[in-house]
Amino acid sequence: MSHEMLVDVNLVNRLIASQFPQWADLPIEPVESAGTDNAIFRLGKELAVRLPRAEWAMGQVEKEQRWLPMLAPQLPLAIPAPLALGLPAEGYPSRWSVYQWLEGENAIVRGIDDLGQAADALAHFVTALQRIDATGGPVPGPHNSGRGVPLAQRDAAVRDAIAGLSGLLDTDAALAAWEAALHAPVWHGAPVWLHGDLHPGNVLVQEGRLSAIIDFGTLGVGDPACDLMAGWTLLTAEARACFRAALPVDDATWLRGQGWALSFGLIAYVYYIDKNPVLASISKSTIEEVLSDYQFL
């Protein structure tokens, strides 16, 4: 099996026709996405088809099919609702999903106008997600890029990224901010549910307001600090203060959250700088937000 799977309208047409003939007459349109793990197609007006296009994303399908229907009713924002599970066929090697179509535009495309509302909505979403019983939830591992592990497990990758970005950012400040987060008290509580990848590419906006959270490929259970990265990936300093005030977390968790945002930004920036300008830009902005906060600590 190749590293990257070719997914196009013709393949989706054949998969739908053979496995879900009730939808075979619906038009199929590709959906533009800056994401790298999955290809998304709109099926008619009310459905979406999501297919892994990278090997490492194949295991995410069953995870989302299993857990999202349980999580959705307990969350204050819309999340994807899987309606059907597709099987490997037509030369395509992975399972895949049909979802209810979620209205709204990706925040990369539309932008969030009301950052105060977004801060409040994100805080309520993260708090509600973390209160859901996490018994039996998927522990961090390759399936979710290790989101939710102790920060120390990301130390080597972060230091490599900082070294690789010499000349492109203030590496001394990045190292100091990273070490501050690394020395924050670690999480000793029970693991909590995490989305794991809260950034502009994974939220939807309607009329300038955050309306839905998408792409739960990095879903898992672990350190609650991981999802606090949203404060730096999605918000400005003023909105971030509102986000912080609305969260029932202690200072150590907030500091680890800053570390999660920084580690996400650094590792992703190095990875995407020559591959994906949109995700590289999100990563760079996240680093800048963290470093601006760190300077005022």
C-alpha cells in the first residue's frame, strides 16, 4: 500500500454506488481542505464522505464511528455525526465514513469575527468534553499523534524543531518558553477526553461565530492541558484571557496548555513549511502568540 492514497470523485462514486445504492444518484463534490489526513466530499446537500488518504489515518475511522455518537449529545457545539461505515473496495484499502453535512465555513476560509464568543464557546466545549466519562477511551498513541501524553515525551521533537527553525524565529525565547511549560507540575488526575487538534482548520464558522468542531482524528484521553492549545491557535491575547477565565483549570494546567500550543506550532511548522503553506501559517501564528504571552510572564 502506498504512503499516500489517491482519492477522487470517481472512486467515491464507485464506493457509494456499490455499498450505499440509496445515495448513488446524489451529486459528489470535493471539499477543499488544508488537512492532510483525509479527503472530504459533499454528497448531495445533507451528507459528507470522509476517506483517509494517508496510512496513519486509517485507524481513526473506527474510533470516530465508535465514540462520536456517544460524545455528541453531551457537547454544546455541533460535531460530526457518522451515519454509515464504508468498507475497503474498488482498490481502496481503508474503511471510510459517511457523515451528516455540517453547515458553516472552515475558519481558515471564513475567519472568526466574534473572538469573545469563540473564547466562551471553546471554553464550554472543552469543559463539557472533559467532564464526559472517559472510561475505556483511547489512550494516546500513534493513532492520535500522542496528543495527551506528558509534555516530557515531546521534548526531543520540540528541541529538534527549535534547532531546525534557527534564523526563522527567536529560538532562545522558544526554548525558554518550552522549558517553562516542561517544568510545570504534571497531571496526576484521571485521563480526560481530548479533541487533540483544536486549530482554525478544525472549526466551522457561521456568520462570523464559531459553530462546530470537526475532525476528531486525534481524539483520545489524556492530560486536559492538550486542548487548551486552542487559546493560542485560535485566539488573540484579549480573547485568550476570556478563555482562561471561563475554564475551571489551575495555573499548572494552563502553563502546560501553553506548552502544548508551542510544541504543536514548532513541530507542525517544521513539517509543513515546505509542504502546506496554510498549516505552516497557522503553526507560525501559534508560536508567535505563545512567545508574546511568555514575554509577559
